[in-house]
Amino acid sequence: MKFHKKKESNFIVSLPILNEEKNYAIFYVGDDFSGNLVVYKKEGNEWKYFAIGSIWIS
């Protein structure tokens, strides 16, 4: 049985950027293999997932 050493991975989550009304938040989530922009929408007192867009893939 062969064991392969697992390469360490980098994982990044940016601080959110809010729109002027403060009811949408967008932030970056990425690792060594892809990067995405994620959007959340505030509904009442809760933030709910709204959309995601891939911006790069290796």
C-alpha cells in the first residue's frame, strides 16, 4: 500500500463588501484550485445565500 503525502492547501475568505443599503454582501472565497465571488442577501435579520460566480479555475 502506498501513501501519498497530501499537499497543504490555501483557503481564503475575504471580508464582505456591502452595498449602500446594506442588504447585499459580496465576498471572495478561494483555494489553490478556484476562486468564487459569493453573494448573500439580508432578509429580515438573517443573511441568506443568493448567488455564486466562478472567476477562475486552475
